[in-house]
Amino acid sequence: MRYRLDSLILSTPLLKGFRPLLYLIPWHYFPVKKFTRGERIRLALEELGPIYIKFGQTLSTRPDLLPTDISLELKKLQDSCPAFDTQSARSIIEQELGSSIDQLFKTFDDQPLASASIAQVHTATTLDGHEVVVKIVRPDIDTLIAGDIKLMRSLAKLVNNHPVAKKIRPIEIVEEFESIINDELDMRIEAGHCDKLRANFEDSGLLYIPKVYHRLSGIKVLTTERIYGTPIGEIETLKAKNIDMKRLAEEGVVIFFTQVFKHNFFHADMHPGNIFVSDKGRYIGVDFGIMGTLTEEDKDFLADIFLAFFNQNYQKVAQVYIDSGWIGAHTDEKAFEAAVKKICSPMFDKPLGEISFGQVLLDLIREAKNFDISVQPQLLLLDKTLLNIEGLGRQLYPQLDLWSTAKPFLEDLT
């Protein structure tokens, strides 16, 4: 009621037939505060609580389904909430690891370092003196999530038979969210992600991944090496430390393309809160709950799409989609090619180095949906990550030329 989502929801094509009901709702006659529609949705999700904040964050990774203004607003959702009590934190650790805190750690700070919807983090010292951070899953969070997912699934089924739902795919969205959040509840999965990414970059000076202390970890507890660095969003601090911003921006792009095209395993939650920079200018990554992988076919698709686009071969761009097998039986291929050209041609009005890879892919994905062409979920996850990396890179160094950095990776595949 406070943010008048009644009028916003009933204004969608999905619920067009229910619009007369607006006049039966008493608060329909109350004035609407001057918020944009994206702000109204974000503020409502924040008031609904941590699970709905998490759901909003998941929706923000699907700009193919949401209008741009709403998608951008949902990216502002901050996953933070009040800490749970110290006794509960200690109890979860002791039950999970089978020993008392004093037998597990030399020191344990009862004051949380951070607290979010799924878990909170405490600092500690191992018995042999190493500084660590201990991530603890919230008590009873699985029961709370199960109830919320059940409600979301019921709502998704309610609207699923509407013709507009074919594009939105509400049941698919809820299932995707359920899969993501259930993975985040099991700290063993994140520990495995951390180990794999650390091994992939072990001999590289580009990216440092903290060590996992497996003896001090389990389903509800993850203990990792404590790292120190400057949050990558603190640009003035980085400049004051004489970090080479051009090199930092370029190496961020190299790290991303190395993960995608060489390791086939990429950090899919690379927002500024999860990236730090050491005093020597080396990237440090944290929070490995959401990772992505691509099949060889997906990687070939990406490389072919980008190379064809930058060669302004729009027929080839359309043909790559057709050859992928994702195209609908009744799709007009010539019309799709014309639509691709209409989208892509104006982008070359700007210098090559200023063209956004992520925006190119997003625009193509959105247009493909208009022609009943399906797109693999992992490509959507990758595109969200690519948009983050591009935005961050150009924030660090506005003249960043992604094409020059990416071209060798793409040509190696083709």
C-alpha cells in the first residue's frame, strides 16, 4: 500500500483484465509518492525482508526480462540486515564442527564483521595463529526460504497460463532463484568454488583467491583466510596509493575473459563489494556463492557473435543464432537478420573502444526473444557479469578499450 504497487501491478499487460478492480481498492484514491516505478518496487522489496531483497537481486540479473529502468534500480538493493545473536553464531559453529569454539579457534570476535540475508561473518584466529573470517549461515533460514519459495511458486503458477507469461516465464524465474539460493545455503559448495578458482589462478599474478580452511568448514560454516585490501570502488584511495588505473582496468577485463574462455569457470557476482585491490595492485576476490560455466558450444557462440558484430557482418550474427539450434520453428530468419542490423548499426557511430560488449549481447538477447529464440541461462548470467566488469573497468579508466583486450581471446576460439 505504501508504495502503491497495486496500480503498478495492474497496469501490466499480464493483469490487464483486472484493472477495474483498482476502483474498488480504498487506497487507490490515496496520492502516490513521487517515486519512479523502479524505486517503488525496490523500496517494497526492502521492506518485505532479506529473502525478497535476494529475489530482487536475482531479478536484476535478468535484464532480458525486465525494463531497463527497473533492472537498474534493482541493482541498488543492498543485501544487508541486522545481525543475529552471538550465542546462536557460536552454537551453529560448535554443532557443525563438533567442538567448542575454544578448541577450534585461538580467538573469535563476537562482533560480526558483516551481516547479510543468508549468512553473517565474524573474524577469528586459528589455533596456529592465522587470521581468518568465519561465514555462518543464519539460524532457521532454510525454513524461512522454503515458505517464501512456496508462496512465489504459487504466484508464478497463477499467472503462468497468461499469453504474456510465455516471454516472462515466471515459473522458470522462481526455479532459478530457488536453485541459486539453495546453493548459497550450503557452504561446502562455496568452498569448492573457492578451491577451484584459487587453483586456476595459483600461478598468476592477476587475481588472488583466499585459502579455505576445510577442517574449520562444513554445511553451515565456511572459514577462509582473511584478506586485506582496498575496495575497488574506492577509486580516490587507489589513486592515492599510486595504483596504475589503466593497468588495473585492463587486467580486470583479462581476468574475466581468462575465466570464461580459458578456465570455463567464472565468478558471476563480481560487483564492487566482492573485489578488493592489494597495495601492489593485485586483484583479490571474495564471496564465491554464485559461479557460472559455459559449454564449448556456448563459448563458440559468444566468440562468433562478437567477431561477426565487430566485423559488421549482421547476416553472420543472425546465422550464428540460427545455427545454435535455439531458434523457433516459425521464426522469420530474414526479419531477424534485419532486426539485428537495425540494433547493431547505430552502435558504430561511436569509436570501437567505446562499444559495450555487454550491451551488444543484451540487446541481441532481447531481440531474439521477440522472435521466439531461446537463450541459455548461463549466457544471461555471463552477460550480467560482463556488464558489471565493463562498468567497473570504465569507472577505473574511462578510456578502456575492451575490444583490444578481448579480441585475442575470441580469435583463439575461432
